[in-house]
Amino acid sequence: MTKPSLSLIMLTRHYDVLVQKRLSIIPGWVEEIIIVEDVPKAALRKSGKITIFSRPLAQDYAKQRNWALEKAKSEWTLFLDDDEVPSKNFFPKLWELLSKNEHSVIALKRNQVFAGKTLKHGDGGTQSLVRIAKTKESQGKWQGGVHEVWYLPDRFVADDLIIDHHNEPSLSDFLGRLHKYAKLDALERGTLPFSNLCFEFFLFPPAKFIFNYFLREGFRDGFAGFIHAWSMSYYSAIIRVYQYENNRS
């Protein structure tokens, strides 16, 4: 077994007290922490092992992640968002896994925490996401302007590496973030004829609710499951609204 060499990358709106709190649990064996803010500020800032870059998002999360990955110097890179909290045993288990050096791409488990409840079903159920990979081999592989994915083959799913994704504490803040993502999603999807948009607007949102709430058993998460399923249907609708507005501009 060898000592792991790991960089941590986090994208954030701005480096603030909350981000600092998230970073306080990062163990000392993590060699470097790269923070990329998407607000214009001073140039490069360093504090110990933390390096803070300021770079406009330019409506492309994948491009931002690929840019940040080029800055990483360690053998491995882990991506965490500023609203994600690793489980208590996350880093000890990650140390053990990386020390074995048996895999080059690792997917972790992510739970959705919504309205104070960890969702188990519906669209908010546990996800497997690639967030850990060999740095050099994985550069340039993030794709998607929004809801970006790290497209890497031969992933190993580590069921005991778990993070909690904490959604906004209030519904209004959560819907505000959905609007932000919907605008980017609409730009990425491009234009559609008005008739197609009308068809999708009246069909897809209710179908999404039925799928998430009933077929994927979101109802088992109680009221939080209902609100989350409704919110995802609302998101589906406002994407089409923004597409319509883009058609007219």
C-alpha cells in the first residue's frame, strides 16, 4: 500500500464562511485544495494548501471543472461541491481505497437532503456519481454545461463512500436555484418550434411527477418527497418557458 496523493477541487459562488466550514473537515493528508469562485475578485490567492482562483462561470460548469482539473498536481483528484458534506468515515475509507491503487475511476454515493430529510426514493434518491479519478487520465472529460457529468469508463462504485447533498433550506431559495439551472439548461438544449415546446410543456412536467412520485416511489419520503417531485416537475416546465423566451430573443 502506498500513501495516496490527492487534490480536492470545489466550485463555489464565492469563498465564504460556509465554504471554510466545509473545508475544516478535510484531513491533513489531502495535499492541496483548489477553490474556483465564479465571481470577479482579486487574482490568485493562497492560504496554506488552499489555492483560490476567480474565474467567470460563463454558463458552462463542465468547462469550469475541466479548467480546474488542469491546475491539480496530485495523482488523484476528488470533486466536492460547496453544498456537499462527506460522511464521518468518508476520508478514512477513501485513504484505504486509494492506497490499494486498484482502480483509476471511482464513483461515490450521494444522498439528497431536502427540507431536513434524507430522501431515499424518487428523483432525490441515492445517486452514484463519478467524483474521484486519476488526475492526468481524466482531464478534459467533464461534459455538459449544466448537470455536468465526468465521462470516464471502467468506474468502480464505492458504496461506502457517501456524501450528503444539502439543498437550500427554504423552498424559495431552492426554486431560485432551479431557475438558475433551467436558464442554462434551456441554452444548452437550443431552440425548438413553438408546437414542440407546447407539446413538451403540457406532457413532460406531469409525466415527470408521475414517474418520480409514483413509479419511483417518492411518496415514501412523505411531504418532503411530494415537494421534491413537484419541484422537479416545475423545473421541467420552466426549462420550456426559458426555451420559448430564447426563441423570441
